[in-house]
Amino acid sequence: MNRAPELPSDAPLVALLRGGLIESVHRGRFAVSDPDGNLLYSAGDAEAPLFARSALKPFQALPLVLSGAADALDLSDAELAIACASHSGEEPHLRAVRSLLGKGDLSENHLANGAHPPTHPPAAEALIRTGKPPKRVHGNCSGKHAGMLVVCRHLGWRTEGYLERDHPLQEWIRALVAELCDISEKVLGFGTDGCGAPTYALPLRGLATGYARLATGKGVSPDVGRAATRLGDAMRREPYLVAGSGNLDTRVMQEARGSLVAKRGAEAVWAAGSETGRGLAIKVSDGSERAVAPVALALLGRLGQGTDIEVPPVRDLLGRAVGELVYLGADGPERDG
């Protein structure tokens, strides 16, 4: 029998309260780092690896700038933001993906990600009314894939098999993830994301460091820093395209008014970077998305990035508020960086 991997230490982060009593608890970890890779404070094991999933998308989009494609094709902030996005399939998202593909002389047929209905309910309902099945462009990762394809077309690399682990684009991305996240490429864990693209496991501290660097352009080589700043600026200017209507990533960046980048990942991963040089990474151990917002909003407040966003109450089938999700304040000891 194979031995199960050792579980990373975690901490109680969020409780569901009903009738004033704790009904459920979500455990997890978080880390706050600076661009130099210093761990400033944390809860749980900040060095244990996690698959960052779609929180890596801004790093996976770096070749779009570093290759020269962004300049050669005069890519807009909207086209750069959609390459970093987990979009909800609303019409402006689809237009941005198609525009990015078009500038690379590519079509939706080149996309290798899977198709699924839009995650924005009105957009999904509108598609159903057409009687047509969802296409790959509706997939929330289609912008990332479009960006990858544009890089391949610009550099003369094969577009077939662009998701293969040994494709030159994926090897470049792997090296960039390691540089941004301040870890050795040799220790990156490898997996396959839900869209078929390679994804990587790295320490939570490393993900926080990567977002501190994405937000500031500091701590990395000058060319990577400039590319990170350009992508971060695009995300801040086009927050709606990074996620969509009502999404936490979009709402946080809209309220921050240009001072913050934020991006979610599947299985309750969330990361953000502040212009003040602080990067935040969160992982809820059980993968529950409902626990992300209470932790994220509380920790953003600690970083001086508080918002007016409220965590919605738990409601019964009649629409009445009957409970709430609250952050438990699992702060580790703060250390000087």
C-alpha cells in the first residue's frame, strides 16, 4: 500500500456560525512575503508546497511581453489582462480572447483547453438560449491559452503540442515561475491543470513572493521586472477582464484603484500583491471556495488594503440570513523582513 503524503500543518482560518455557535471550521495556511523572499508573517506551514493552479496565470503570461510579441502586435491592456485571467465567459471576455487570437493570426480552433459553459449565470443562460454548445473560447482559461499560442506564433515555435511539458514555451514558463517565486526550478512539483496546461507546486511563501514581485517588479532581473510590471498594470487597469462580474478578484482590484493585483486559483488558492511590496498567498486546506473571501479580506486589511466588500451571509431557502462566515484571526507571529 502506498503511504499517503504527509499533511502540511495548518490552522483554523474560517468558521461558519449559525445561531451564534460554530457549525463548521475551514483550516488552511497563508503567507505574507516581500519581494526579497522574506517571510513576514504566516499561519500554518509556509514552506509546504501547493499547486497554485490559476494563481500562476500572470507568471505564465510573462513570455507574451518578454518575447516581444506584446510590442510587435501592439497588444492592449485588455488583451494582456485576458491572458492572465480566469474569466467568467461574459461577452467582453470572449471579445478580448478573440482579439488576442486575431492579432496572432490564430483562431479558436488552435485553442487546446477544454470547453465548459460560462461561469457567469446570465452568460450561461444566454448561451443555452442559443441552443449551441459551449466552445473552447468559453473556457475560463482560454485567455491564457490564447497568450501562449501568440508567443509560439511570434517566435516561430510549433503551435501543435504547445501544452507539452518539453515544449520550449513550457520550459521557459517553468523557469520564470521559479525566478518569480524565489525557488530552484529543480524543486518545482509538476502536475496538469484542469485546462490541460502544465501547473506547478511550490511553497506558499514562494507564491506570496511572486505576487510581491508581480506588483512591484522588484527582486527579479530587470527584463522580467519590467514584464511583470506591465502585466500587473494591465490587470489593475482591466480588473473586470481578469475575472468577471461579482468575482472577488475583480471587486478587490476595482476598490484598490490601481494599488493591488489579485488572482484566484482552483481548490481555494488566492494570491495578491500590493504596490507597497507585500505579497499574500492563501490556501484553504479542504479546497472550499466559500472560505477564501473571509480570510482574504481580513488579511488585505492587515496589509493596509482594506475594502468595503462584505462577505455575504449564509441564507436559508427562503432567502433569510441564518449564518455567517467569519475569519478566526489565525495570525502567526510577525517578523521583521
